[in-house]
Amino acid sequence: MDKWLSDYGVTLGVGGLMLFMVFIVWDLARRSDAGRFGTFVLFLALAMGILGFLIKGAITYLMEHGGI
């Protein structure tokens, strides 16, 4: 159980926080009357952070399985 939690707990926890951040950014854009472009910029910044987390996971996988 401890190994599973240490292997997947952070990934699942950060994934859940990312979903919560999507809601927060959507609510922020709506309450601030950001408009289409402002909402796009907010979600673009969030998407870059999510993409960085996914790339980190892919690099970690490749390094652990001898791909690099």
C-alpha cells in the first residue's frame, strides 16, 4: 500500500488539483469579465503548467525504463 501511494498518490493528487484549478480559472475569468481573449490567456497559462507536469511524467517514465 505504501509503495502504491508513493508511486501514484502524488500523480493523482496533482491531477485532482489541476481539475480544481480549471474551475478556479474559469470562475476567475467569469467574475473579472475577462472576455474571450482574457479567458484564453488564463487557460493558456494553466495549460502550459499542465503540459509541463505531463512532460515531467513522460521524461521520468523514459528514464526509468531505459528509453534515454
